[in-house]
Amino acid sequence: MNLFRSEEHVRNWPQYDPESAEGTMPLADYVTLFSTGLFRERLAPDYLLRLSQFLPEWMATLAGLGKTGAFWRLGGG
């Protein structure tokens, strides 16, 4: 993950890929996304067994942030 001062700086970055533009969002939105159980519970001993329980919250959080395009779909498309 790269952090930039503004979307303009992102677009001016030499490695910028326009196809990943949907992944550009404010830091506060990333904090919200990474505050879901998918990340909070990563150190739990049964994390992998319960992984499917965390996905609905993850997907709902993405939808709430307006991130529903192909960039965010599990499996890449």
C-alpha cells in the first residue's frame, strides 16, 4: 500500500495503473475497511477455520464505502 497526499499525486506517480483507480480512497476508508473482523481476528488460533464468517462484514463494509467494482471482487473478477 502506498500513501499519497492527494489523488492528483497518485495519478502522477510513475507506477500508477488506471485500472487500479478504484483502489484509491482516503486513509479513513482504509481504516474502516481494515477494522473489520477479517483483520482484527488475524491472530486468533482458529482464524482460518472462521475466515468465511468474516467475509460478509468485509463485503458489507466495501459496499458501504461504495467499493463494489471488479477491483474489489474476491478472485479478481
